[in-house]
Amino acid sequence: TMNVFALIQIGLMLSSTTIISSLQCNHLPLQQRKVIENSLRLLDKMGKEFPQQCLREKTSFRFPAQVLQPRQKETVGVAIEEIFQHIFYIFSKNLTLAAWDGTALDQFQNGLYLQIEQLEACVIKKHIQHRWRKEVSRLKLKKYFQKIHCFLKDKQHDLCSWEISRAEMRKCLQLIDKVTRKL
């Protein structure tokens, strides 16, 4: 049988993790800004200057900025989490032709992953997530990332398509940065 002391210990452990996670959640916008700053730095570190030969292939993907302008702060959090998931997914496929620094890429991926987990733990209250699933802006976001996927696929994940996508993700993160500064 479990003694009272062990039960008290478990109780203390549980309450302290709740306190820790709620403290982390209070600092989420600040933490997010750091993650984004770091991600932008790593994106730059991953590759060199944008290759001149890729300029003529540049495409306009048009990020749906309205996704980041809903009335509720929480919905912005859900949107940001989804954007991070899309970016994470894009940068985890067919990277052989992207002439990037592997360490910086790994750090970039890890930072995004941790942030996704953090956001999931803090932001997502089920009803908000439920409402977000039906949102038009979510579909626009999906479409936007789908364009990038197709672009990479059409170009067979060549160097230029990766460089163009990297530049696009940079713009994307800068927009998120602007929004989280206002929150």
C-alpha cells in the first residue's frame, strides 16, 4: 500500500508542475519573441546570401496576414502554433539539395518543436481550438503552405526552391514577430 508520505509527495509534485507550467504560460509572448528572434538568426545561419541565380524564380506566395489579426489573443496563439507546425513540416522533407548548415537547421527545428509543445500546453483551450478548426483563416493558411509545398515539389526540391522557401519563412516569422510584440 502506498503510504501517506508518498501521496503527499505526488500531490506536491503535481501542484508544482501546474505552477511551473502556468508560470511558463504567463511568459509565453516573451518566450515566443525569443524563439522567433532565434529562429530568424538560425534561418540566416543555415544558408548564405540569397543566390543571384534564383532571383528570376522568385514566387509570390502571399501570406494570409488576416490569420494573425483575429479578435482574441488565444486565437492568435492557435494560429501561430499552426504556422510553426507547417514550417516544421516543410523543413523536415527532402533537404538533400538545400546546401544548408545542418547544425543550424537542427537547432531551428528543435526550437520550433519546443515552441509548438509549449503553445499546445498553454494556449489551447479546447473550445478555441474547436472554433479555429472551422475558421476561414485556417483554410487560407493551409492553402498558403500548400502553395509552398507544391512549389518545392514542382522544382524537385532544388537549391533555388529551398532558398526561395527559406526567404518566405523568414517573412512569415517576421510577421509573427510583429504581432507578438503587440500582444
